[in-house]
Amino acid sequence: EPGTKYCYRVGDAEKGWWSEAGVLETAGGNADDAFTFFYVTDPQSQREDQYATFGSVIETAAATCPDGRFIVSAGDQVDMGVHMKHWHYLLNSTDELLSLPFMPTTGNHEDEGYAITNNFTLPNVPEQDLEIGVFYSYDYNDAHFTVINANDDEDDKLSDAQIEWLKNDISSSDAQWKIVVIHKAIYSNGSHYDDGEVEGMRSQLSALLPSLGVDLVLQGHDHVYLRTD
């Protein structure tokens, strides 16, 4: 229900395994309500203490903006998508994740073994090859988030099926704010800017996204900070 707090635990009753209790609060139901979300990318690491650093970042963000509602990640959540210990380290890096929904994007380190859908339950997932990742979308108040799977490529470009889905997904939304999240950065001066698939996706999206009324594109992959007009 809108504007409702839910208390929950995750576990296995048969084995007696239970997480600590978490509290999730749903959107208030008023599309005009302003809200804050956190944007992160590429927390990928190898060791538990390295993921603890990511946890400290989230704790600092939550302390700075205590009204933050959820986390948008632009991919490469872990270094090895099929390595369950990496997911364990990430998702247990801070208790803040018990109350901050974590909305992932598929990165190139999660391109096999159903790495994303094995670890997240996601909304509005169309039919696709989930083994290499997932594209999907969701709304929060008056913002529509379209999440691209950059691993779903053909000849260094996003598949025709995903492009058609993207067009329909964005054009069918009447949200005031339209936000696209993609792992491989089509707007970047980082080391991957001239990779073949990045150039291919840039040729597909750089004119298409503005024509669809997209306001903001959030990216990852290049471990740099860049903001364009």
C-alpha cells in the first residue's frame, strides 16, 4: 500500500536462519511529492573488507540525506557475478541496506549465470535472456526509471528487441522525469569511451534518448566522474 511501512525479515524457517529485521517504506502515492535517491556505481571488489568500504559510503550517504528512499546502482555491483560470496559481502556490507531498496543495473561483471535475477526480484521484466542480465523499468512518484542491459548486444549494438522495448517503455510513460540507467557509459571521457560496443550504443542512443524526452542518463563502467550539460 502507498505510504506504508513494512517490517520484514529474510530467512529459512526450516534451518532457523533469519536476518535482522528491516523496515521498508513505500512511496506515498502522490506523484508530485519530491524525493531523494542515491546513485552509485561499480562497487565491485574482491574481499569482504573492500565491500565494507562500500558499506561506509552508503552509511555516510544515509547520514547526509536521511530522507533518501532507495539506491540506484549503474552496474558491476560485484567483481564476479557468479561468486555468491561477493554478493554476500555486498548485501551485508551495511545494515542500511535493510531499509534502502537496491535497484541494480547489469554490468559486464554480471554477464553470466543469471547473476542479477538470482539475487534480486525486479519489477516489469519483459521476456528476454536473463542469463546475461536484465532490462526492466520502474516508477517512483513522478519519475520513471528505464534500466538497460548493455550485455544484450548484437554486433556491438544493443539488440533490436531491447531497443524496441526501450522506445515503448519510455514513450508510454507520462512521468515528469524520465531517467535511463546503463552500465557502459555512452557519455564519457574514460578509458572505455572508444570501445566498439560503447561506440555502437552511442550511435543508437545519443539522438534517440533526447527524442524520447529523457532528462537524465546515469552510467558506470568508466571509473571516473563526469557530468555533462
